[in-house]
Amino acid sequence: MRKILVSLADTHAGMKLALMNPATELFEEDEEGNYNPYTPAMTKTQEYLWDIYMGNILKTIDIAGDDEIIILHNGDECNCKKYPSQLVSTRESDQIIMADYNMRPWFELPNVTAFRQVVGTEAHNFGEGSSALLLCQILQSRYLSVDIKPFYHALLEINGVTVDCAHHGPGPGSRNWLAGNVARFYLRDIMQCEIMSGNKPPDMVVRGHYHTPVYELLETRGYKSELFVLPSFSMMGDHATQVTQSKHEITHGFLVTEIVDGKIKEHHRLYETRDMRTREVL
């Protein structure tokens, strides 16, 4: 048996620098007080991100064939209003609608059987996981044949492979030559804690939040685990530029994992990296 796991994170619906479906319909009030549907204009950044997103979905279709697809959205489906600059709309419900539209292309695939939404950062979910819970309710009411659930932290078993998934995890490291150190210690701690508790460590550990891909593989005491920190579908606003100390590259995309008869056959990193610096000769 073969199953496909798609892991993506940090789509940040509602931000002009993040993913937005061009088919999105919101509502605006006219001069007579009527609410009418309208489609918000896409920014160049949103066009760029949507092209990557849909291109990756087509690649996923080719990888999966007729086999079952499970979608894991690893948190921060909305942007919220803690960082209010560059929002498409200031209406909170609009962000939920945009998050819904962002997920719709997946549910057009007949072999998508399950969708899991991780509760991410409070600053991006309107508090207490509100946007994640609302998004799942909307999707559940529309896609009755798909198994849809939210959670904060789960240990999933998919075709015999265990996947530990949550939004928050290790960062990419403060310097290039230190990249992976924090992630390696984080993964080793998970593995050792599980072994000391008499459990088998997870085969995969999936995290998000930092918008930067990180990969680590560790083997200890006969066990092997892989850690993936996922890239995002968001460019860097003022806050992210400050936090990353003006990092000049950003990666977007998601991970597609083939799981066959209890083993990970292959990981497909559908990632694209962009240099964001303005280039000119003076």
C-alpha cells in the first residue's frame, strides 16, 4: 500500500505578501448598504506565490497518481492583526474566507482522504486556535467525504510510519555555519525522551513557524528519525525582516512524502528559493 503525505505551513491568509487564491470572494458594502461580493486584486507577490503553489499541486498529482493523499497544514493559516501592516482586509472574517479559498484546490483532488490543521501561533490565529477551528468547521461542512480535524500536537500513524507534528519547533540557527545545530539537539532530545519512556521515536518530526526549511536525520540505538522544519508561503514584511536581521533569501513550497508499506520511500522537497535584494548598477 502507498500513501502520500503533503506537509505545508505558514500560508498566512490575509496578508498582501502571502498566499491568496485569485478566485477569492469577499464582501463590501455599497452606497445603499448592500453587501456585494468582490474579488480582491492580487499583488505581484501573491501571483508569484500562487504560481508556485499550484505548480506544486500539479507535481503532487503526478507523484501520487491514484494513491491516497493526506494533507497536513502545519499552522498559521491566517495572518491575524497583531502585525496589521500590508493586510488585504482589516475584517477578521475575511482572513478565514481567504484561508478557506487557499485550501480549496486540494479538495478538488478525488484521492484526498484526510486533512489535518495544526493550531499555530496565537498572534496569527485570533487567539485560542480560533482561525484553525473555524477553518476546519467550514471545510467539514463542505467536504463530507474527507476526514478533517484540527489539533495542537499529534502523533500520526500513516501507513505504518509515525509522524510527530506541531507548529513550533527549532529555528534554523543564527549563522550559516551553525545551521542545523539547534534542530539536531531538538531532534535528539525527542528521540532520547521517547526511548527512555520505552517508546519508538517518531519516523518523522514536522514543524513550521520559522519560514525557513531545515532538515536533520539522526540514528541512535537502532532508531532513525528525520526532522523537517517547513518553508512558508509568505514573503517577509517589516516584522520578519527585523526578526531575521535582513535575511536576503526566502524559500517557499511544501514537502511531499511517499509512504509505502510502513516505510518512507522518498521525500520530494518542492521548494523554490528567491533572492529578495534589489539589484542595480550605479
